[in-house]
Amino acid sequence: MSRSAKWSLRLLMFLTITFALMLSGVFDPLADSMKYTVTNLMNYIPTEKLEPYPDRVEDNYFTMYIMFNALVAAVIVFSGEKLVLLARNS
């Protein structure tokens, strides 16, 4: 398989798994429990324009939710690729 086909397949699998995880809502409780902690930590970062606190909480919640789903999807794609490689070599 060519290099570009491998990367295209990896990207397609990553996006598919991320989308499926986001639809399942499996990381919703984790992102919800961390949104205030992350927002309070980010209050220490100076910015030019301050947004109201509730807007920042919702923005951080959505960012955390996407980040957790993308991180797990990347781990799944990496693990799946390693399992396929091990299966081919044995």
C-alpha cells in the first residue's frame, strides 16, 4: 500500500472514530466535570479581551469534549495499526 493511501486511511479512521465517540457522548461527564477547573486555570492567562465567565465555561467545555474524543481516537488508530502489524508478522 502506498504511503499516501496509508495516511488517507489513517485520517479517515481517525475522523470516523472521533465522530462516533462524539455522537456516543462517552466523554461528556468527564468534560462536564473538568470545565470549571480548566476555566479557572485559564483565568490566569492574560488576554486582550475578556469574555464573560459563563461564555468561557461553555467554550472550554466544548474544547475539552473535542480534545478527549480526538485523543482517544488517535490512541485507537495507533493501537489498531500496531495490532495489524503484529498480526501480519506472526
